[in-house]
Amino acid sequence: MTSSLGHLHLQQARASVQQALNWFASARRHWNYPPEPTLQAAVRPQLQSLKAALAKIEQKLFTIAVFGLVSQGKSALINALVGEKRLATGPLHGVTAWPQSLRWGQGEKLALDLIDTPGLDEIDGQRREDMAQQVARQADLILFVVSGDLTQREWRAIRELRDYGKPMLLVFNKIDLYPDLDRETIYQKLQALAPPGENRPLFDPEDIICVAADPQPQLTRLEYPDRPPEEQWLAPPPLIEPLREKILAILNREGLSLLALNALIQTRQAEAEIAQKTLELREEQADALIWKYAQYKALAVAVNPVPFLDVVGALTADLFLIRSLARLYGLPMTSFEAGRLWRKILFGAGGVLLAEWFGSLVWGLDKTAGWLESPGNLSRYLGSAFLQAGAAGYSGYAVGQAAKVYLQQGASWGPLGASAVIAGILQEMERDTLTARLLG
Ligand SMILES: Nc1nc2c(ncn2[C@@H]2O[C@H](COP(=O)(O)OP(=O)(O)OP(=O)(O)O)[C@@H](O)[C@H]2O)c(=O)[nH]1
Ligand SMILES: [Mg+2]
């Protein structure tokens, strides 16, 4: 991974986040629908999140979050990494009561922040989830600290953190108490905790690092030239180099790309939440819109006597509906993207819509053929027209409902959309990078 590729990824991410921010912060997205104060208030945290993503890219601020259960040595680990005792540590449970971030350093390429967190078993329920979410979302790399026998609880906590899509290292601390333990054994033990059927390992063996952040004092024999030797309890220096090296290697190799990816993941998340909230608030208007289209479509298709024209008309109506829905929701969508979404819906609905489409064509031909054969025979014309109208109305409704679901999944479309940029970056990452392994 060259650093020029990293810079390129960062540039792409900046353009993408900027685009999202421009779109969602501007009044343009409301088209002819008046901006609603309730909606604007509801999406304020998401706009904040987009701004934070942009700021992170601009400051090139790489954030490492440290998680684990109580007393595993999370704070001691951060002290050892920065080389000073900046955080309180101690044998009591719950020494760290809330997340705290400190600046590790300002490298050539990146600024580095470390976030210490309270033990995941120290705080409960919703508060724990909120804390974990808030910290994990801003993290570019997560260190999960364990010491001693791995527990089911730790396995579950790691599994939950995995869902944030951030790369993670397993740090086995207090290795001074287990001199015979190696990463392979830790790997096996962790695997053994997985419930049956879960065979994807949570970590690769090379992402397990053994350290001793604050080793226990040892009885040490001190020799003096001028007096007899004596024994004293002395704390050996921390064993932290393997972790420091691993982190620096990751930063050098893929730090900028990781930063870019995480800002994009944050953006995609914010966009999806904005879409979700807008959809909820505009649900009634959307359903009214879909019904109106379904009726018009049915009517237009039924009365039109020219074969194929009804099919073309129905397609136009569907595309119009999709774009109108996107406008109602204030989501960016070009006609090209509307077409792509329409095809996705048509082929994605298990062939039902496709069959209706074909039926409409046949009924349309039959209708016109009947009319030409005996212009006086209205009943054949009406019979086919009726079938056609029912199918067209139904498909209009189905397309509308399906479009709603797709739009709900977020608005990160287009070549600069977060999803496309994420996919592009992942494709360019070398196979053995942490990024490609964990997110790919
Ligand atoms: N033997 C040994 N003890 C350690 C090591 N690292 C930390 N400890 C001890 O473990 C205890 C807990 O360390 P902390 O850093 O406070 O742990 P924490 O995970 O931050 O704990 P909370 O903030 O309470 O969740 C302290 O008494 C440390 O001295 C180590 O490498 N070896
Ligand atoms: Mg602590």
C-alpha cells in the first residue's frame, strides 16, 4: 500500500462526504416541498455526524479506541503506549468511569488520538450500548483488551463491536502472569467460545498481540560493587513494543485508507438514518402519491389503443413515480439512477412484475387486434383493457412500495456516493491488509 494511494482514497472520501453534506444541508433537497421544521430538527445529529466525518478527514485524525471488560488494563495499556502515566489505573473495579480521549502524537501523515473507555461490564444496558456506539463509530481502529481466561461475555462483546465494521486487534495484556501463553493458544481458546455453527474466527492469529502494560513487581537481586547484594521488589518495564510496532505498521501501510473508509462508513450511516427519518415523516404523503400514480397508470394504459405505447407509457409512469418519491423524500437521484432502480425492482420482485409486464403487452395487442377486427365489439376491447388496467394499477402500486424500501436503505447512490467509493477503495486494497480482511 503506497501512501499516494492512501492520499487518493482520502481525496475521494472528502469529495463524497462533501457532496453528501452539500446535499443534505441545502434547501435544494426539498424541491417544491416546504422544509419541515420537525424533519430538520430530527436529522440534526446526522448532519453533525457528516460534519464530523469531514473534519476527521481534513485534520487527518486517526482514532484508536480501547475496549474491554473492567480491570483488564485498558488505562494501563494507554499509559504504556504514550510512555507516561496520564490515566488513573488501579485494582478496584471501575476506575475509569467514562470515555476519555487523549492525543498520542502528531505523526508526519496523521494525528493520533487514543480513547479510553469504562469496562463494558461496569455500566449497564442502554448506557453501555450508547457509550460503545458513540466511541466505536468515531474509531478507526479498535483494541480489545483481555487478560487471563477468555469469557463468553468477552466473546459476545467482541462480536457486537464487530458490527461497527471497524478493524480490531485483540490485545492480551498481563502476559507477565502467563509466560507460557502464545497467540496460537489464545486464538484456539477464543475459537472454542464461539457458539456452534459460527465458524468465522473473530481474529486472525496475526491480529492477536501479547503485552504487559504494567507488569507485577518481581523480587529482583541487586548487585553492588561496594556492598553485599540485596533483594528488592521491582516492577519490570512494560512490554508494549509488539503492539506499538503493529499499530505503526498498520498506520504506515493503510492508515490513510482506513481513515477514508471510516469517514465514508460514518457518512453512509448518517445518510441511511436521514433517509429513514424522512421516510417516516413523509409516509402518508408517499402513500397518497403512490396511489395516485397507480390509478393514473391504470387508466392511461387501459384507454390507450396503440400497442406498445401503453408499455412505454407505463415505464414512463414508473420512472416518474420513482423520481417523484425521491423528491418527496429529498433524496438525490438522477433519471439514470431511477432507471437502474426500476430495473432492480422489476427483476427483483421474483418475476411477478415481469409477468405482469408481459401480460400487459399481450392484452394490449389483443385489445387493439379486437378493435381492428370488429370496431363495434366493445366488450372484447373492454375485457382486455380491464385486465390491463388491473395489472398496471397493481404494478404501479408494487413499484412504488418497492421504491420506498430501496430509498429507505439510504441515498448513497451515484459514482460519488459513499457506497460506491467504499467499494472502490476496498477493491484497491491489497488482500492481506487489515482493511481488506475485515471489511471485505
Ligand atoms: N500483572 C499485571 N498487572 C497489570 C498489567 N496491566 C495492568 N495491570 C493491573 O491491572 C489493574 C487494572 O488496570 P487498569 O489499567 O486500571 O484497568 P482498566 O481496564 O482500565 O480498568 P477499569 O478502568 O476499572 O475498567 C491495575 O492494578 C494494574 O496495575 C500487566 O501487564 N500485568
Ligand atoms: Mg481504566
